[in-house]
Amino acid sequence: MISLSLTQSLLACCLVLLGGRYLTSNIRILAKYSVPDPIVGGLVFAALTHALSAWGGIQIYLDTATKPTFLLMFFGCVGLTANLKLLTTGGSKLIALLIVLVPFLILQNIVGLALASLLDMHPLMGLIGGTITLVGGHGTGAAYAARFADINNIQNITALAMTSATIGLVFGGVLGGPVSEWLIKHHKIITPVQKGERTKTDGEVGSNNNINQQITPAEFITSLCVALITLVGGTYLSKLVGSASVSLPNFLWCLALGIILRNLGPIVGLKLNDRATDILGTVMLSLFLGLTMMTLDLASAARLAGPLAFILVIQSVVCALYCCLVVFKALEKDYEAAVMSGAFCGIGLGTTATAIANMQAITGRHGSAPQSFIVIPLTGAFLVDIINVIILTTLISLPFVGGV
């Protein structure tokens, strides 16, 4: 057994990210479909560690204690580069995305229930292969799995839920790029790069201040300091209202605090270099996703190669088709719509972080999509969770679902 310290784990993650960038830059199909670097590098690392464990008896354990911090810091940076003036042109897309989100959540659960019935599985397994894990992620999956194990006596459901959420994260990261690329090519969309506009740094959502200036150490430290303020303040606010009837995710508080500081800060003289904040945010997200993918349990995923795996494959196809046929059209069929459609794969199959990684990969190649980096985090945070809980509660209360 090899147990890596925190420093060694971060070094391994950085090497994985560099390896992922090398692969996506030199393997044509990965570059063509804008598959995120952390997804590629992390999967390769997970495969290698699985091989070492299976064939050599060597197990590698990473210290991932800082992973939640990276995610919270990233969302703080998203907020710190979010210019709310852009919502005057992007607000309609937020409403449209919410309108198409509700039918998708219902559809995903119907598909899961239908396939579970077809495969002679418990109906609740259809929901596990539905929005419980694919939209809700590991946290929601663990919560519902514990309930189903206690009340419905379904064996090994927690392990299945965790594996389902993990596979969904992979599918969401792999499919997002190809969906956006196909929409851009099929509909002959003129991208910002083709228009001759500046290619912004990955994840840039703010204004263009300081875009032609070199980032100074003082500017970067200022961005780091304010990002840490969003982390500390957001965590405090989350704990402060933790006992409220409606609980919001930690990262949403960091995002909201970042938006407040970004848009009200100039009044008191706070001026941030958006490029410095963008770089910091991109690093945080890359480290989070890298560590997440590196710790995938491929052995569990291999053991899942059965009915639930079949459900997840079908769900991925349904999600991709829904993005192309419904989401893209509802969002006005422009470049921002193509970027958000790819991000929708991340929301519908993985996590908000996966959705944003998809957008980063697309905008890094085709140019900035500022509205997307405001609309998607807002939708993928508490809005989708609230709607998902309402739909799941209704379905589970049905006699032929939860009462079997």
C-alpha cells in the first residue's frame, strides 16, 4: 500500500493535469470534441492505479482533504468575475433553461423507471439510475440510498448509488464537448474566434478590464485574498443558516458572496483583475476535478457492468438528444446556446463542476460565452436541487414506486 501525503497528492494531480493536457492536445479525437483535460488525465490515472492494484497488489491512496476547498474557491472566483450587467441580455436564457429543465428531470426518472421495469428491477433502482444520482450527484445519492436500504431493504444500494453517480460524472464530462461541437458545426454557428474576438481565458465571465495588461503579483494576491474571503464568508453563512428549512449548498454561498463583492466592490475602491481571478478559478476547478477523477473506483464500475450500467448508457443517450433537440432550440440556437447545451450534459449526468469544465473546454477553443458562466452555475446549484427534490418526493410517494 502506498499512501501519498497532501503535498505528494497535489503533485500527482498536477502531473495528471499536465498529462491530460498533453493527451487532449495530441490525440485528435479528444481535441476535436473538447474533452476536458482533468477528465482525460484523471481517467488514465484511475486506470493505471486499478491495474497496479489488480495485477501487482499495490494500492495507492491519495489525500483529498483539500478537494472541497478547491471547489468552493472555484465558485467564489466565478462570482468574482460575474458582471451582473450581462444578465440584462442573458436573463431570458436563465428562464428558458429552467423551463426545459423541469421536463428533463421528469423524463430522466420516467426512463429510469421504465428500464428498471423492463429489466425486472425494483422501481427505486430506476430512480437511482435517474435524477437521484445523475442530477443529484454523490450527496443526494448517498442520502436516498440510506433511506431505501432502511425502509425498502434493498441490498448494496449505497455502493450502486455511488458508482452510478461516478459513472454519470464521467459520461457528463465526456459527452458535453461533442454535443457543443456538433451543434456549432451542424448549425454553422459563427463563434467569437471566427469573428476575430479575443479568446478569453478559460472560464472568464467578467468584463474586459485589464485584458491587455500583464498580471502583477499584487493583482494575483489581491484576487487570491478576495477569493479566500468568499470561501471563509460563504462557509460561515452556510453554517449560520444550516438549520433552516431550506438548505442551500456551500458553494452557492461562496458564489453569491463573490457576485456581491464583484459588483459592489468598486463602490468602495475594490478593483480586481479579472484575468488573475480567472486563472485562479481555473486552477481550483482543475485540481478539484483532477482529484475526483483520480480517485474513481474502476473496480466497482466494472462490477456494475449489468442492468444499472445499461440504464446509465440509455440515460446518457437521452440526455445528449435532449440537449440537441430541446435545450439548444429553447436557448435561441446561438453560440451561447451551444455552450450551455454542452454544459447541460454536465448538469444532467454529473455535477455543476463538470458542466463548467465542459464550458471551459469549449470557450477555450471557440471564444468567450459570458452569459453561460452566470446562467449555468445559478441553474446547476440550488435551483436544480430544489426542483429535483420536489419531483423525487412526488414519485416516491406513488404506490407502484416507493410502495413496492
